[in-house]
Amino acid sequence: MVILNRIRYLIMALILISTYSFALKAEYRFEDCNGNKTSKNFQGNSDLDGELYGDADIDDGRIEYGLRLKGSGGMVIPHNLELDLVDNLTISLWIKADKIGRSALIVKGGGDGEYRKFGSNAEYSITLWDDGRVKYKHNGVADTLSKSKVTLNEWTHIALVRDNGSKDIKIYVNGKLETINSYTIEPSTSNSEKLIIGSGKYYSDTVEDFQGSIDEVKIYNLILSDDEIYDIYSRERNGRYYTQECKKHTAPEAINDSSDIPINGRVSIDILENDRVFDEGCDFNTSSIELYSDIDGAVSSDDNRSLRVPNEGVWSVESGLIKFVSESSFYDNPTPIYYSFSDTCMGISNRAEIRLTRVVVIEPTPTEISIPEPTPIPIESNPPIAIVTPEPTVTYIATSTETPTVAPTATPLITVSPTTSVSESFSLKLGDRVWLDGDRDGVQDSSEVGVSGVIVTLFNSKGEKIDSTTTNSSGIYIFHNLDGGEYSISFKNIPKECSFTLQNMGGSDIKDSDVDENGDIQSINLNRDDMRYDAGIVCQMEQNISDDCECDDYESSVPTSNLLIFAIILISLILGSKMDMGLSRNLEK
């Protein structure tokens, strides 16, 4: 008995599986998996392949290619019992209207007999109405209109669900249920109507051929739920097919990307450059790129192709590029974000990371002044004794007539004491840091970065130049081998949009700014190593991202930042940043 029950359950499961497998009766993507344009039924039943006529063509669609209609043509599928659907029904499609007016989208028509000629009398039809709303009808009854209107020249997703058990008709626009209508007369068929896409002549004498594009048409003989309708809309909006992928297709692997941010705070990253691999004849689908972030407060657009990170900037997708535009008040490296993409066979890649780094854009080259090393006066341990020989003293000795004898006096010894001159040793140092005072309070905070490339000049008490240097990547400067005494320091080479911050704020000589408004520090009395002399700078930002900036699919609304302002921002970060971002993440499938 147990075995029989298991067999019954197995049979029921197989029936359910087979029913679901064949529930999607027809699907028109208007392209094959190899990228070729086609009007074939993607579900494989060639009896349901379409044929274009009139000015109908296959051109750009919602995903890759779509059906392009110019007002005098359409696509027809010959009559087939598979599409004579008089019970439950779901139709899903995308439309982009070039013209708003009464025109046909999906109809059954062209059947046997005058009554069955027009789709308005067939078992199902969907049309675009005069005011831009979408209308459903079957067998001349059950008229049901959407609430919202189709936007001209924009892709709109339409879904129709007919529940013949509850006798309800539902219309969805862009994934949201808008209208529920009840009916009493059940649909019926003459077993002769064709399925016609885009042509009004098979609907009624007052309905025109559609002008615009149609894509991703799916016809089911079952009821899809609200969640399933939204899932179709969401996936296809983001460039993914809702139904099966290519057979035995291996998705391309996304590789982490990194780039530098140039002077203007804007950068475009070709994320696919590292990911182009042999892909079984399928190309990368750039329309499928989506952006993600784990950052608190980050806001994505509906299609995940724009992402705003608070206090940092805006990321957006344009073709195969990802763009970043920094806020003019943001000085640091952006927090890494993630992206995913698919190929034309809809193989989904792994998530990959994008990490950006500020670059050095100004490298001032100060004039090098060669300061000769002073030569100390040598001190000898045994100084020589100078011998001075005076003029001789002549003494006359009286004798008779003899010639006088000159007798020299004793030569005195004169010791000359040498003058000793000993210079103090060159052992003292003077310096500290130039930093960007982001909050303009005149006090160094732990998060505020140093500024490289500032020229610092040292003068003695007479105003004579002693030495000159530039700040390093962390904003540090040091003068070595100094004698004790009085000095002054001058700071130059900051952008004209920037100035020096408030002087002597906060009560700490280690954290305050010591320069005056001219960039000078006067009267430094050096008698020991002294690393306390800091200079803070502030910059006037001309433009900021508006708080009500709305992310756009392809174009950021962030205004252009002043280039000179970004010069100091970019200098200060790349060479000087020692922050451990701690943001490495594992890729997710």
C-alpha cells in the first residue's frame, strides 16, 4: 500500500512538472541565444514562429533586440490550438510607444467568419487606448483599463492575468497591480484566429497599427501571482531574461576592478576590460550591469544602475562603463561598491568589487637652494708659542779709541695665548604638519588628512633664508641640524581658493594651527627639538551636490567641481592616507 501511494505521488508530481513546463506556450525575445535577430518562438515549438510583414523590423529592444513597428506592419503567428486559450491566461510584454493613440498590441483575429475577423471578438486582446491607458477585452466584453498611462518614448511593462475560476481580470503596469475587474461571460474560440502582434486591422476598423517597439512577449495558460509578475518586471528591467538561459552555458567571471580618481573628481571605469573571455558565442550584455552597496544610507535607482553614497558621490552605469562623480566636499577614497552583469545568453556573473583611490595631481618642484655646510674652526690641543725678537739695544762702552762693541740684550720670550672659537653642535630639529581643516575649527582631528607639496621656508632672526623644504605625503615637514636661536617659518604654494585656518584654537599647541593669515609663524625660540608648528588650511567649495539629487540611469546630476579645489583635495589624500579601509569582501554568487 505504501508503495502504491508513493507511485501515486510520483505520478502527480510528474503531472505538475509537465503542466508547468508547458505552461509558457509562447515566448518572443526577437533574438536567438547566439545573438541573431529572429521572430521565432524561443520555447522551441516552431509552429508558433512569427512572420513579419509591412514595415515591421527587428531593432533595439528592452533586452538586446525587439520588434520595431512604424505604423504599417506587424507580426503574425498562424492559428494553433496551443494559443486558443479560453481558460486561465497570463500575457507579459514590454512596449515603448512613439505615438499615443488607439492601436493594437496583442490580439487574436483574422479567423473564419466576419464575427471572428476582429480581435475584439476573440478570446483575448490587449490594446493601447486613446489616452495612453492599456485595455483588455475578450469576445466583445470584459473591457478593463489600466489606471496609469504609458509614457511616450519610454519602456513600460504590461502584464495581463485572467483567472477564469474567480472570473477576475488583473492589469499590472511596471510590476504593480493597478486594476481588478470581474466578468461573467467566459472566453470562447472559433479555433481559427491567428495571434497578431502590433496590427490593428485585425482588431477593429477604428484601431490602428502600433507605432513603437515591443519586446519580451510571453503567453502562459496559467495564472501568475503578484510576486511572479513583479519578478518578471524586475529581472527584465535589469536586462535579464525571466525564463531559461542558454543551454550548458557557463557565466563569465567578474574580476575585481580598481582605478584612480583624476583631478576633476570624475572617473569612468571599463569594468569589462578584465572580464572579456571566450563565452560560447555570447557577448557581454552591458544593459544588465547593476550596482550594489552595503553602505548605510546608500540609495539605488529602481533599476540599480545609479547609486548615491551619502557624503561621497554618485555612481552610475553608461554602456559598459561605471562612472563615479565625487561630491566637491568629499576628500577621501570612496567606499568600495559592487557590481554584477550578464551576457547575452543571460549567464549571471559573480559580484565584483570596484575600489577607487585618489591620485596626486600637483607635485610642486621648489627651487633647490644649496646651503653649504659651515666649516667649524679647528681647536688644537697644543697651540704653538710665538717667538718675538725685538730690535736690539745698542750700548756704547767708552774706551780709548776702540771701535764700540754692540752687545745685544737678552731676548725675551713672549707667549701668545690663542683665541678659542667653538661652535655649538648642529643637533636640533624643527617642524610638524600641514593639514586640511575639513570642519574649519582650527584644530587637527584624527580624520583630517595631511597636505603634501606645500613649500615651507625657514628664516633666522635677521630674516635671512636658512633652508626650504616641501611637505611629504602626510603633510609633514622637518628642518634638521639647527643651532639654537630665534627663527621664523613661512608656508607657500597653497591654491588661491584656499586660506589658512583659525590660529591658536583649542588650547593645545600640538593640535592647533600656528600660522597667521599670511602663512607665517614668527618668533620661534628654539632651544630643543620642537615639533609643534602646524599649519591648517581651509578651501572655499563653490559647488555641492544638491540634497535632492535624483539618480539617473545614464547621467549623473552632480554638478562639475572646481578643478583647482580638487587639486588640494587630491594631493592631500593619496600620498597621505594611511587609513585601513577594512572593506575587503568575499564575492557572492
